[in-house]
Amino acid sequence: MPLSHDHIRTTVETYLARHPHERAQLGGLLAALDRPTDIAGRSTFTGHVTCGAIVVDPLGRVLHVLHLASGKVLAPGGHTEPVDESLAATALRELHEETGIPPQAVAPWPGYETVPDWGRVGVPTLQYSRGEVT
């Protein structure tokens, strides 16, 4: 079942409570949430919701992956799937699929523990080197 517009709106409104100056920039997304179109579905070509995970290690390095289809270096992330229960769950699933880092190996950024979209920013609790968990 696709993520509900209510869940997405709650996540966006929680984000905007911390960053109210970005409301105008997110106006198109908020307007889309008022329409019946599944904005988390891949078939919504005018624009749709995807989720990503920004992972920062203890040295301040940010994890990126090479997106094979586009050839771009991006943060891990992608489309929601019917099994995803939240936007954070989507981000963590995509992180695991694209890097092998399991969801339990990341933690919310300090100060964002109660934010519904905490999965978009994580701090690894394990150290990684040469593609292996150490």
C-alpha cells in the first residue's frame, strides 16, 4: 500500500516547523498532497516523492554512491515501495539496498530523534572501510 498523503504531509509540516523559511519552496509538494494522485508512485511523471539517506561518519565524511542509470554521484535513495511504512523506512531500505549498510547501523542525527523523517540524516554506529563492516 502506498504511503498516505497524511504521512507525507505530517513529515513535511514537521520539517517546516524547523525550517519555516522553506515553505514557499515546498509549495508545489504541499499542493500535490491536496490532489488524489499517488505522489509516492513511480508513474506520477509530473513529480513524485523519493527518499534518500544522508550518512555522515564520525570524521564528517558524507557517503555517496554512483547511480548507474544516471551516471551521477548521489546520496543513497530511491522510490517508495508498498512494503515501506514511512519515508524514513524507505530511506533506510534504500540505504541498505544500495550500500549494504543495515538500518540498525545508523542512528538519527542528534536533535532529530523525534522528527518523523530522521532517516534522511544518519550517523553510522559502525565503521566501514574498503566496503566491509569493521
